[in-house]
Amino acid sequence: VGSSVITVNIKKYAAAVVGLGLLTLSACGSSSSGSDGTGSQGAGSKTVTLVSHDSWAVSKKVLADFERQSGYKVRVLKSGDAGQAVNKAILTKDNPQGDVFFGVDNTLLSRALDNGLFQSYEAKGADTVQSAYRVDQVKHRVTPIDYGDICVNYDKAYFSEHRLTPPQSFDDLVKPAYKNLLVTENASTSSPGLGFLLGTAAQYGDDGWQDYWKKLKANGVKVVDGWEQAYNEEFSGSAGGKKAKADRPLVVSYASSPPAEVVFADPRPKTAPTGVSYGTCFRQIEYAGLLSNAENTKGGKAFIDFLLGKEFQQDMPLNMFVYPVVQGAAVPKEFTEYGPAAKDPETMAPTKIAADRDQWVKSWTSLVLR
């Protein structure tokens, strides 16, 4: 199917990713929705308040099933992007806005734990989580909920037309053949941008990642503030990019971006218009936790249990474009066909991220943006 006849409603996907996408921390810079801003009004309350970033999404039927089975009503307080939401939760931890927080990822986890954001709770079903995603096994302050892979995406049409093989690895991206083709996000303001930086640090080590970025800069990498600008305005392979006549056929995005291009297309194409360079992936993991000083701890625990249930885990991919962490949870065919998870992504221990993240971002800023 030609791209000219595909109209993609990318807004839902953009909203999902933008919720994850920005890390700029502001004490009062995010807006609230879905709640009056108060907590759950006591331990005996039949309302559970979920605090999350803007990408939170669940099917109405699935949420209704939880409410019917548990007897709790769910109130959702969306607090902007992931960084804003985490920061706001830390600032209000003594008088939290809700009971459960969802959406802190492995790049920010240490900040949340070091600030005492969560209390201990080992969720029912925690033993069904794939072992690779289990953390904090002694205190059980957070529960893994989903994962995704931050990877370079490529515009299939561009590489076909130019008879050029898409890059497959970090090493490829600095080759002359790919000069001025890549756009990425600012590592200090964007979660995908930070994930890409961490991926290069994992690949090249403490002593090598800066030299790599010098080469990438010399090869014409373009840096923009956030994912939405990079993907929908600069990337030629996205529906938004085609409309904007973008000229960058490589972008830092997610392995789940090709399925989104298919799911939101009308009519749906037979193949995804974009592909993934799997040798450039960094694994991002999201967690939920019971907030310290939560008023409705019983309801909060029930909700975290629900997040690990197969019904929610299997509903999640096509709502938030992430992968389930529970063993045996089915992944929709759109994911397996158009955007499977990376088989061997770069990873990094939360302790390593905690020790080096801020200095890496500072060094990256001086090196790449100046």
C-alpha cells in the first residue's frame, strides 16, 4: 500500500509515548486530569487513586472488571510526562495525591527509591514476573509492570529508494553512508533520548561512549527536545513526518513504533512502513509502587495486584504500546508481526544508572549541544 493513501491517526500513540518521553523536572509544571487532586480519603475508602504519567491507558472493560471484582472505584490523576510525574510525587510524598504510582522507569528508579517514594508491598503474582525484570527483591518497594525497547527506527521507503542497507548497530550509525540521516532526542529532556545515551554507555563503556558521540556528532546527528518533534516532525518514515515532508530517515523511537504505524492506519498496510535497527536497542522497564503515606493502602495493594493480572497485562500492549512482564501473557499479533521486542538489547543495572546518570547527561550536554 502506498504511503500516500494511508492516513494514520497517530495522536493516540503520540500521547502514549509523550507521557514517557520528557524528563524535564518541574515542581509545578504539569497539569492534573481525572481527579480533584485529593487522595483517596482514608483507609476505608472504596476509591483507589492512581497517580501516573499521561500515557496511562486501559480498556474500559478491563478497568470495569477490576472495579466490579474488587469493589473499588479507580480515580486517575495524570501528572504530565514521566519526569514531571515522578518529581511531583517526590515533592508531595508526605501528603501523597494518591495511593499507587505507575510509570517510574529504570532510568529514574533510583531517584524515586532514594527519596522514599514507595512503601514495601510484594504483589500477588510477583512470582509470575519474568526474572530479568525483578528488582528490589528484599524490600519490594516497586513491582515491574511492562517493558519496551528504545531503538533507532528507519524509513523503509527511503532506504529502498536509495538502495542503501539500513543501519543495524551503533557502529553503523557513525559510518559516512548514514551522514545527516539520524535525529535523536535531548538526553536531558527526553526519556528516549536518555535511553539512547545509556545504550551507548552500555555498549562502549565509561571510557568509550564520549568518543562515540563525537563521531556521531561529526556524522551529522540532529538533536531535538522530545520524541514528538523527532518522530512526527523530523522522521520521514512516520505518518506525521510524511505530512511535514521530513528529511531524516532515522529516528530514536521504540520497537513498538512500527506496530503503531500499522494499527492506526486506515486502511491498514500489509507491512509496516518503518523498521527497527535491533542492534541499537536499550531496554526500558516501568514499575508501579504503593506510595508512602497512601491513605488507602488496602485498595492500592489490590490495584497493583490487578496490574500484574493477565487481563491487564494482555490489554496493555495496544493501549500503551509496551510489552507485558508476566510469564505467559499473550502479545498481540501486531507486535509479533511488525515490532517484536529486541532479543539482545543493551541493559544497565539501576545502581549503575543511579551512580552515573547525572554526570553522563552533563557531559553529553557539553559534548553534543555546545
